[in-house]
Amino acid sequence: MLDIGYPETTMAFHVRDKATDTLVRKLADQRGVGLTEAVRLAVSAELRRKDAGIDEKLRQMRELSHAVARRPKTGLKADKAFFDEMSGD
């Protein structure tokens, strides 16, 4: 059983949107699976895609953080007076 961090339930849900119904049936037909399996496949794929997007953002943030850390120190003090001068106050 796939552990997704939610309690197991046996509650069914109904799709009342014709476009969604059509998409689920098309996926089920293409994969040769039932409707429930088609929904599971689609939701699992979307969750993986979202997780991959988060992982990519974290990778970019780490890369930027490392690039900033590699810059040489200027010796300048970034205190309130510094930021006031930068903002024109």
C-alpha cells in the first residue's frame, strides 16, 4: 500500500465534471486500467511533479546561497545607518 501520510479511508468520491470524467476515462483506456487506478496514477504523477518542482527550487536557492557565500567580504558594516543611506533616509 502506498503510504501518503493520510489515514486510510474507504470513502468514495464522485466526479461530477464531464471534462474530468472524460480525462480519467481516456487515461484509463490508454493505460488499460480501471477508473480508480487511473485516478491514482494521475494524482500520484501530479504529486511527484509538484515535489520535483519544490526540489528544484531548493536546489536553486542552495546554489544562490553558495554563490553569495563565495563572494569576498567587503569589510563594510551593514547596520541601520547603511540601510538608511541606501534607501535615501
